[in-house]
Amino acid sequence: MKYLLPLIALFAVSGCYEDTDVTLHEAGVYKGKPDSHVKSYEARADILARRFQQVQTDR
């Protein structure tokens, strides 16, 4: 029973933890992974043009 109060206090304080890692960003620089499903700008433009023609033919 005498270990219960310190255990509860430790558990309550552990909920106040905040990660202090800092992420630095550079303006205009994308550092993420490249899109794997689109090979090039031209391929993406072709896919979007075909989609547009599929839905806009009635207008």
C-alpha cells in the first residue's frame, strides 16, 4: 500500500512528457520522399487530361 501513492504520482507525471525534438525547415525546399506512383510531370499531366475528358464530355 505504501508503494501505491508514488506509483500513481509517477504515472500522473509521465503524462506531462513533451517531445523536444526540433524540425528545421528551409523555405522552398521539399525534403520528403518523391511520389512513387507518378513517374514524371508529363505522365501526371496525361493522366489528369484523360480524367478531365472522362467527366467533361457532356458539357
